Amino acid sequence: MALDRKQKKELRKFAKLFEFEPEHLDKWYLSWFLGRIAVYGSMEIYIYPNEQGHNEPHVHIKHQDFEASFSIRTGELIVGKLSSKKQRLIKSWILENSEWLGLKWNEISNGIKVKVG
């Protein structure tokens, strides 16, 4: 995911405030501040770093006013609420993209690592 001009300007201001090294900012901004790794239809998919207390690699799904977490390994709903149709769609998407999601989880999360491949 590339940053647009407005996001880059905001990022530079943010960097000055907190004295970050410029070469590390894009990755930091994308993984810590945004966390969004994909969009599937009208659903946004996130992985957040530094989550405490989770024993299952997972993604967060945001759709309209609903949020839910799904296992990267099984595609099953862990917590939250989405319509059963959206649950089936996201489960199918997760299973089709499980290797890529495992790589993204290992890159972004500082929690449990997913065996990929």
C-alpha cells in the first residue's frame, strides 16, 4: 500500500513531532498507524501489532458499523459480528490467501508466528 501526497505530508509532520528516522517511517506508519493490509469488497482487513493476550493469529474485519476477528489458520470467526453471508465470504478469502496472510502476520505482529508454506 503506497502513501498518497497528503499522507506523506502528515507523516513528515508526525516524524518531526516524535523524532523518527525517515527511512523507517513508511513501514512504521503503515503497520502501526493504519494496520490495513487489504480491502475485499466493502470490507477492510487489518492486522495490528502489539496485541496482548491473543493466542491465535487473526485479522480484524471492518464493514460498515461492524467489526469482527477471524483466524488466519482456519478462517473461523473468533469474536465480533458480521452477517453470515459476509462471514462466508471472508472465510473463503482468508483460506484462499492464508499463505500471504501468514507472511503479513509474521511481518507486522510481534505475537505468535505463523508457519507458512
